[in-house]
Amino acid sequence: MTTKKKPKVYVTRKLPDAVETRMRELFDAELNIDDVPRTQAELAEAVRTVDVLVPTVTDRIDAALIEEAGPQMKLIASFSNGTDHIDVEAAARKGITVTNTPNVLTEDTADMTMALILAVPRRVAEGARVLTDKPGEWAGWSPTWMLGRRIHGKRIGIVGMGRIGTAVARRAKAFGLAIHYHNRKRVSAATEDELEATYWDSLDQMLARVDIVSVNCPSTPATFHLISARRLALLQPTSYIVNTARGDVIDETALIRILREGKIAGAGLDVFENEPAVNPKLVKLANEGKVVLLPHMGSATLESRIDMGDKVIINIRTFIDGHRPPNRVLPFR
């Protein structure tokens, strides 16, 4: 009796132990135990010989890298929800299928979005630093010290009412916020009724009327700098903007300028335009209490990472067995 040869799988980053163990059981998996990001040269060497590449959002899987792939590599099973780090069209031209891990990050990312929606107006990060950076200098409670802004009764404008945007809306409604949203397509009447949501087909008109903006749309060519300098200028001086989607959806240079000029009240950012680099001007604004910065940790829970790994494994197994993987990503048209 012969044993079926295991597919050779190359994993670019350290994954939870439970996921890596299962991968080693099922596949001839090369792991990245030290979690040192792979160089483009190392990735190019790998794709020449492996059957499956398992990248993450930190890897640049561009057309040049895909062109290096050997004829045996037919699957890129990304450990990610977004696929903006992969040239999906180049992969399709090469006959390589691309998959992702959707629907497992929704609740965790929505939780973090809500955390930033609370943290920025209520000055949570500033308050925490008072006790840690200058211990002993807090003089005690005062009626007028560290005053923030109430969010109950305010309007939130959600840019991108997909799964995450809808989950944010449910949380925001529970906190007493009025839900407004802009999306390519209007959500169902049932969802609108549940959330008592107001739809705006004009993003410009919505931005000018809400108190908090939550960016929850994917990164695509159409959403690059969707929140542009012109649109940022539409925001009210008392408004806040939160981004847990992708950094390039907002024109970061324009955001820095408008924050420095005090033309909006503040911002909460979990993503940045040039990750992992963070603009020093943003760091300065954070030290001044005008912005809260997080290191892209919106989906960072053990549960979500294991769920993502399970989806990667299912996509690989399904593909290797000759079937269409459940989370196939089609190129933009």
C-alpha cells in the first residue's frame, strides 16, 4: 500500500502552536518558528519548489514574485482576511488560486473599533499615562480635569457597511449612538430597521453631518485615499475619526495636517499607510493627546488566529483534494 505524498507547504510567519501542529500532521509544512519576516529573495526561492504558499499581510506577493513560482505551485492560501498584499490578477494569469480567511475577524475587529471609539473622546490613553509616566503627580479627582466628550446621543458614520461595519453599528447602537452609513450597496431593509440606520449614497454629505467616523471598508484601488484631504476638510471641528481597516484608505499626510491644525477633535488609528513604519508626526500627536495609536492589533486574539489557521488548512485540503476551496478570491474586474 502506498502513502499519498503530502503537499509541500511554506508558511511565512509564526502561527499559533495548535495551527502549526495540525499543518505538520497534514502537510509537508516548512514553518517559521522564529517569526522573522521573510525577505523577497527567500520568498522567491520558496515559491520555485513548494506546492502551497501561506503568506500573511506582512508579505508582498506581487507580480514579480508570482512570476518566480514553479509550475507545481498552484495555491496561495493567505492567512488573512484582506488580500491587498497579493496581486490576485497576476496569480490568476499564472494559473494560481488565491484564498483568504474571511468571517473570523469580524467580532474582534469590531470590538477594537468600539474600544477606539470610546478611547479617543474619553481620553483613555491620556488618563492611563498620567498614572504610569508621572507616578505620584496625580492630585486626585477634580471637576474640570481631563474632560472628554460624551458619545451617547452622537451620530456615527460608518464607511463600509460589510460584516465588520455592521458589527460596529450593533455595538455603537448599544452605546446610544445614532447609526449612519455609506456603502457601495444599501444593506437590507431588515438590517436598517434593526439598527435604525440612515443610509447616505453621498459619502461627502454623510461626513459633514456625523460626530464620529468609523472606517471599515477594504483596501482596493477604488478605496485608496477614499478619505482624502478634501473629504477630511468636510468633518466638523468636534468630530473624531477611527480607522481599523487599512491605512491607505485615509490620506495620512492630510490627516496629520488637519489634526495639527485642530480642525477635528481627534483620531484613533490601528492601521497606518506605511506599516510597520509609523509617521513620527503621528507619534508626536499621540503624545499631545490628539490621537490614539495601536499597532495593528484589531483582530489580535488567540481565538481569531486559530480560526484563521483552521480556514487556511481547510482551503489547502479542499484544493489538494481536487475541489474548489471555500474561500477562493477572484481577481477584480
